[in-house]
Amino acid sequence: MLDFTSALYLDFSHPQHQLPYWASLTAGKPAALSEPLLARQLGGEMARMQGLEAGLIGPSTLHLFWDLFGMLDPDKYVIFSDHLLYPVGQSGVERAKGNGMKVVLFRHLSSQHLRHSLAVHTPLGKKPLIVTDGWCPRCGKPAPLSNYLQLIRPLGGLLVLDDTQGMGLLGENPSIRMPYGLGGGGILKWLQISGPDIITISSWAKAFGVPVAALCGSREWINYYKRKSSSRISSSPVSNAHLSAAQAAIDLNRRTGDARRQLLLRKILFFQKRMQLSPRKLKGGIFPMQTLVCQDKDMAIRYHKYLAEAGIKTALLAPHVDEKIAILFLLRAKHRFSALAGVKQILQNGFANKLYL
């Protein structure tokens, strides 16, 4: 079956025999009591990749969002959240709200609406905290982070960014030939922005293929998090197996990352060109998450089943902004050109059988 549901964009798979050795899976101690040297080294490496001062590694973005937003002072900050923030980030926002933090939603990727919201909802004596995803794969574009920072920096604000989508794909010095840029350090490198007023939370489970997460920012914020974190006291730390895989991902990215990103881009552009078979073109831009918008739910389900019967595994996505329900194709560097070309013929057969999109 041709699988378009995996987000392992660069096909970093980390088979056991290729990983560095570990003596035990875990030390049986929370990170607050005893953190492996490799975990500390990886946190620093993840921060350097993004151009930030310091970082630490955690079991998941859920752990990091839950902790970070639970330790924010409701008397100091007002949260301004993109109203389509990824659900894991929303869980952190909801925790802060439960602690008495004022939360204001602004329109998806709209710096203009954020400007208005800041003027109306930021009382004297409080600072704005903006929380957003760095890249929206459904829209196929980044959040206007530079605009956000221009708005909040005069107010002493803070930007909290989920860079799960950008980490491992985007990097520095993007060009026409290599629009992803180089190095895979994420959207901050891609947009050439940095600063002590930025905190990133990112999963490495997509492009880098390791189910761990990183929290990176200024040394002051990372030290504050370490002092206040409840999950570093009350839950298991990242296992040595995952730490080993994360180190392998960093090493593999240095050696082959840019070549894999270039190959992935070729597959995406090829797929887009081949799929221009109806007035409804694929959406997603240069990102490996490509969507085909359908007219209604029934038609999307019918096409989804039709593709599955033809040996093509896709997923269905709920409506997004002004888009209707869509069929999802997640592309990977290992997808064969011939297999990608075959999808077009299968869909054309569907059109011939009146399965209109």
C-alpha cells in the first residue's frame, strides 16, 4: 500500500542496530533529580540549531506546554493565542486560563487582528504573551512572526512558538534552489529572527523521527523552567533509547539532512505538477503536507475509500478557515516518483466514474 499518512518527512527511522549503545533504558529517577549528560548536551544542541541560548529535552510537547503555561504569573501576562493553535498548545493555554490568566484569541495568522487585540485587551502593568504555531501546513505558509515581534517588543512581551512543523525541514539561508534553507534548524533560522523574548517548543517526531520534544529560549527562561517544572519532578524523563535516537538524528541531519530535504522538495513539486488534473489543485506550498479540498463530507469520504481500495492510504482533514473538508497526502523523501505518478491515474479513473471532487 502507498502510505500518505506518515509525517516522517525525511525518513529518519533509527533502527536499533544503528543507534549508539545505552546501558539501561532509564535510571528510575526524575529529570529534576538526575538528568543524563546526553540529555543536557542534546538540549544545548537543539537550542544552537535554532539560534537560541539554551534548551532542554522533554518527553513530549504536551509535557512542555503543560508545565510552561502552568508556571506563568496571571498578574504579569495576558495570553494572545492564535484561534487555530494546535490542540497540544491549546492545552497549555487552557491550564493558564484555569490559573486565572486572561486569554484572548486572535484570527489565524493575522497580525492586523493581533494589533487590534493588543490595543484593546492589554491592561497597564501587564505584558502580552503571544502563542502560535510557526507554520500552518493547511495554509501552506508561516505565521507572520516578525510582525508579531514588532508589536509586542515595545510592550515587553513574549512569543511562545510551536515549531514542530518547521523543525528539521526549515533552516537558514533559503533560496530559490533550496526554499527550505539549510541545516533544518527551524523557522527562526528560516525567517532570520531571534531574541531573548522567544521560546520555542517543538517535537522531533516528524522530520527527525524521534518522539521527544525540546524547549528552547533564553538561559533565564530555561533555568526558570527547570526550577518550576512539575513534570521534571513527578514524571519519567526521556528514556536513554530516545536520547540515543535523538543524538543519531542530529548526526544524520549533519551528514545527509540537506540532501534529503532537497529530494523531498523534488518529490513534492513532482507530485503537485502531476496532480494538476482538476480545477481544485493541491494546497500546501513547499510543505510535505499536501491537501486536496473536496466539495462536501460525503464526497471526501467516498474518495477516501476509493483511494484505499486502490492501495493508497490517505487521511481526512476537518474544515480549516474557509476551506471545506480535505484529503491529506503526507509526502516523504522515500516515496518513489513512479508511485507518485500513479496516484494521478487512479484519481483520473475516479473522475471518469463520476467521483467528482
